[in-house]
Amino acid sequence: MAIAAVVATGIGLVPALASDESPNLPAISAQDLVAKALSADTDTFSGTVRVNADLGLPTALTEAATGSGALGDLARSAGAHTGSADPQQKAVELLGGSHTLSVASDGPDRQKVTLSGEKSGYELVHNGDQVWAYDRGSQQALHLTGAGADGHRPDGKAGIGSVTPQDIAKQLLEHSAGTTSVTVDGTERVAGHAAYKLSVKPKQAGSTVAEIRVSIDAEKGLPLAVQLRTVDGATAFDVRFGTLSYAKPDAKTFQFGVPKGAKVVERAAGDHAADPMPSIPGLPSLPSGGKADGAGKADGAKAGVIGEGWTAVARADAGAEAAKGVAKFAGRQVKGGTLVSTRVVNALITNDGKVYVGAVTPETLEQAAAAGK
């Protein structure tokens, strides 16, 4: 589940309900712990998730995505949709600062995420083939239909996104590779539950990721916390349960009533802008270990991927006009194009409209772009 998203959610959080005393648990291998997390089928729970992110997104990109600031004004003047109930926009808001979400799940058919702030509130509910998103500040209610009884979009992608540690961890751990070092690094308590700590590190130089730490419930196998540390020593992302109960949530939890005065917008779930609960943007996936055909060569660029593992770089063609637009509002000029940097993901947009993106350092990205010409 996630906003997002995976949902969607930023980090560096002090574990809620954590104990100074690490629990004494039986020894387990890293391989068995990863398998335990990936095979965990616990999808009935409720609690709170605390997110703290410092991804270092350029202000211009954040404004463009959320509809705020000068770029938001520009989008509105052009007639672009900037409805604040859109889950995609809400996911971007989670990429900076600290947030606390209330979450509930009752199997694949019912999930709910609530984000409350001092001046606003946001609610996202999936119940069968219905998804509702409501933003209290704008009084907009977004109704998505056709999500599928299993909560997935018609194109097969998860429709409930990624804001819980469970879904974010599974995104990161689904693949393993010879370029990755995975070890068990102690124990801790998260939300009152004893957990093993899994350390995932790239073996390659050139990635922006130094380590990903995943805390896994010793009994259930449910990932309880995920923390991403970058090569500059920062904690770019930390998401963890603050409270957690495995009791079945009340069925009323997933009932949504349109608030009085709300403006209802109807959309089909197949619409990109209406992705029910999108995953959180800006987070890399663990590498699959495969290498693109001709990776690092021109024919590798045609395949869409240059390199392998943690230093893999995706290549696309956005066009020269798009490149000019990015250069105007975000990034800094480098030889041959514009570099848009965050703590984790960097993107190089060349003057002729080629886009190179990866969880790699700017130097590694420029090398990949040169190899892909």
C-alpha cells in the first residue's frame, strides 16, 4: 500500500516505541531473511507510518508537480489540471520534510491512507473496485473506478502504491544481484515489534546509494522500516511504522462518504493522472543484476539501459523542446545539456532532448551519456 507510492513518503526518523535494548533473536542468514520478507503475506493491519525525506529535489520540480509556486501558476494559466486531490501530486509532497500517515489494510481489496496536517487533510480509500481521494483544503473529491477487485490497475501495475515500509521494502528487495552486498546487521524494536536489521549495500562505485537498511518483523516477516543512506552521508529517506496492530480493521474504516460541499471529479483508473495510489517517485529499485544488450555501448543506449546493477542508467528521448523547458526552470547547465540533481536520482537532459536518469553520481551519469551517443 502507498500514496504513492509508493503512495508513496521522507525520513531520518527516530523510531517510535523503540527500545534502547535490542531484542535477543535467533541467528538467521541474510538469504533467509530476504526470503522471509518477500514471502510475508501479512496484509491485515492498521497503525501509523512516519515518513521523513530529504531527497534534495529542486524547488522548480516540486512546484511543477504539486501545482504550487510560480510553475503552479503557469500551469493553471495554461489550463493544466492541478487538483490537489490527485494522488500523484500528494506523493510528491511526501518527498520533503516529516509526515505521519494513518494506514489500514484488510487484504488486497481494502486499504486506506490518511494524511493530516495543521491546516489540511488528505484521505485515500480503496474498497473493491472503488477508489476515493479527498483533499480537505481544496474540498476536491476524486473518484476512480475500474481499479479492479484486487486493487490493481487494468495495466497490471499495483494500484495502491507504496507508502508503507512493507511495499517500499518489497520494491527494493524483489531483485538481487552480484553487484549487491546483503547482510544481517543486528536487531531492534520498531513499533513495539522485535525485528532483524538487514543491510543492503552496492558493491559498485558510482551509485548515489551507500546503504539501504530494512527492519523486518522477526515473527511475521513484515518489513517495518526502510532507511536509505546516500554516499554524502545523509539519510535521504526513512519510513517506518510508529504504531502497528495486526488486528483486522473494522469494515467501516473503508467506507467513504462524500463530504458536504465537495467537488467530485470522476475518472477511470487507467488514466495515468488517476493512478489510484502511486508509488513514491525518486526512489531507486534494487538492481536485477542483468545487463542490457551492449550495455555501455551505442546499441545499449538503444535498448534503453546503459550499464548494469547500481550504476545502470535509463535512456529516453524527450525531444529538444522539452530539454529547453527543463533548462529554463530547473537544473544547472553542464557541457552538452542540463543536469537536474537530487540526493538519490540524477538526470541529464542533453541539448538535443536525450534524457539519461539513474541513482548515480553526476560524473557517472555524464560518462554513461557519453558512452550512449
